[in-house]
Amino acid sequence: MRSRTQAVAYPYFVVALLLYGLQMTFGLLAAVKYLGPDPIKTWLPFDVSKEIHTNLLIVWVLTGFMGATYWVVPEESRTELHSPKLAYWSLGLWTLGGVTAIVGYLFRWTAGNKLLEQPLPVKLTIVVVMLLFLYNIGMTIWKAKRLTTTEGVLMAGLALSAVLYLPSLFEFDNYTIAIFYRWWTVHLWVEGVWEMIQGAFLAYLLIRLSGIDREVMEKWLYVIVGLTFISGLIGTAHHYYFVGVPQYWLPIGGFFSALEPLVFVAMSVYAYQAIRRSGLSHPNTLALHWTVGSALFSALGAGLLGLAHTWPSVNRWTHGTLITPMHGHSAFFGAYVMIVLAVISYAMPALLGHPESERESKIGLWAFWLQVGGMFGMTMSFAAAGIGQVYLERVLGFGYLETQAKIQVHFLMLIATGLLFTAGVVLFLWDFFFMAVRQHHGVNLGGDTAVTPARVTAS
């Protein structure tokens, strides 16, 4: 560990993974509710469990991004973090805001804007935390007078994420206008600037895991940024199909959305090139699995499956069906969940003070393959259910409830593969909280003392 204050990342990883486990709980609960009977629907209906499930995903991934940034930036800048205390206070405020939002959803305290349901006080809390976070990271880089391309792309992605959250603070009575501006946040996050964040973390990990030349890797980053701005930003238009906006958005959305998979193909190519040169020789095989897996699975979920229903002529039939979660689950998992877990797996040996070779645990590898296999099975289950729904409901004209009754077999498969995925999550959490900690010897700071990550108290 190059910097003592990189240990600030550890409590962020703890909070992120706890929320990850909670997200899986509500996800399984939402899937079970599709089959019925639902004895708890009076106090926890499907819409609330789904709302909590999707919001937890966004919150824990952002928490992971912040923790990973606190790990990456001091190392890239070769300096200590500007203020660990500010980072800890920010995490406390962030966690309080997240818990408040989740409890509020249970009591129907919500803004009602899909994926941006956080009430205004919680949204303002998010804005404050993001500003504190960006200030802390920015001052760290400023103090070091060193900014690598990887850091620059990462900081740009994080700063733009904060800016693009601002449209969510406004409320509109007109539903079409509300939808129009909602995607300025949601789409431009997950199919825009978050891709820059993923690309930066991927470059950081591949440089260290494969030994590839930094200059070569960071040239790929420029390609990623260019493709993101060309396709991702204008590709927002594919959310404007059939919502009451002018018809010219249809060809614009179709064309530029079709270019979006190029970002993930580029990531897969540069990950392949890096690993092909070095092989899988790095001792931290868990980090290698998650890193390469993120590049490949995001190309499938965010790239190929996104392309499959982005054309207006296809989306006309699939809009609002189970085809959407087919794409959404696999895309989020490959692009953002896996890259956060990759950084955690890479950082853990240094954070807990043991050799990287000791991270090649059977439990860790089982956690990886169960999550990958479970998510692939869930994706196929959503795909089969979605295709059936499109044909029965949109083509043959069956009613919604009649259609749901006929595709319930696919939800049995969804729950079965979801349980596999959840088992992988549980194993990852077990490995993180118990197995790795058993090997803890304290973080070697180059002197006679060792510290636990949570006890770093530099000002």
C-alpha cells in the first residue's frame, strides 16, 4: 500500500457490500412476489420492494465508486489523501441519507419519479456528500501536482455524475417533461459518464495486474471517452421513444444508441490485449477474474443485449416489457458491480496486510462463478419471459394478467438462478468479512507499527 490514507477505502467497501447484500434480499423478494400469493403485500407491495431494490443498487455502487476512488487517487498521485476525517464524516452522512431514504420508502415517503424517488432532503444530502467527496479528491490531486490520464478520466466521470444529478432536484407536473429530464440523470449516468468511471478503474487494474505499458493503456482511455461522448450522450434519445416528444427523436435515438456497444467492445479489446501479453500470472487471481469479467460481461449485457432492443422498430414491441430488465440486470452487473468488486478484490490484500497470493481462495472463486452463472441464468430467464410477453401481450393481444399467468414458469427459473446468484454474493461477503480478516496481520506502513484500516486518523 503506497499511501497510509488509502485505508480510508475500507469502511466504504464495508458499507457498499452490506448494501449489496440487502439489495439481493429485496430483489429476491420482488421476484417471489410475481408468483404469489403475497401475504405481506399490504405493508410491502411489489412497487415498494422494487423501488428499494433499484435504489439500493445505485447507492451501493456509488459507495463502491467513492471507496475505489479513495484507493486509486492517493496511489496515482503518490501522496496522502487531503482529509481522511472529511472522508469518514462524508460516509456517515451518506449512510444516514441512504437509510433515511429506504425507511422513508416503507412509509411511502417518495418523490415518485422512477429511479429518482429520493425525497428532496435526501437528494440535497446526496449533493452535499458528492461536493465534499469531489473537494477531498480534488485537493489531494492539487496537493500532489500530479494528474495521470487515468485520474483525469476518473475525476471527469465523477464530477459529471454530480452535475448530472442536479436535474433530479426539479419536479414537473407534466409527465412527459418529467420523463424527458429524468433521463438526463439516469441515462447519462449509466450509459454515459459512469462508463468513463468504469474505463478508468479498468485501466488502473489492467496496468497493475498485467504490467502493460501505461501509455498504451491510457491511449485506449481516450478512445473510450470519445465513444462515450459520441454515442452515450446523444443516445439518450432512445429513452424518448413513444413518450410524447417529437418524432425526430426516433432516428436520432436509433442511430446513436446503436453506436453505444462500441464503448464496451473497446473495453473488451483492450482488456484482452493487456491480458494476452501477460497471461494470468498475477498472484491476485480474484482481482483478475473480476477485472476481465467486467470487460467481457459488460460487452454482453450493456453492449449486445442493449443493441438487441434499442432500434425504434423493435423497441415499439419490447418497450415496458421484461426485455428491459433482461438488459438492465446484465448491463449493471457487468459494467459496474463487477468493476467495484474487482477494485475491492485488488485492494484487500494490502488493506488487510497479507500477500496477494493468499487471495486465491476457493470461496472467492466460487463467489465469482456463482454470481456470473447466476446472472447469466437470470438474464436468460428475463429474456424468455420477455419474448413470451411481447408475443402474447403485444402481438396476440392477451391481457396483462393473463400473460403473466402464462409466463410464470420463467419466473421459477428466475428465482432458481437468482438463488444461485445470491449464494455467490453471500460467499463474497463471507470471504470479505470473515475469511480474509482471519489472515489479517495489520497494514505494514514501512516501520515498526501496523494499523487496521478503520483506524487511520490523519487530518
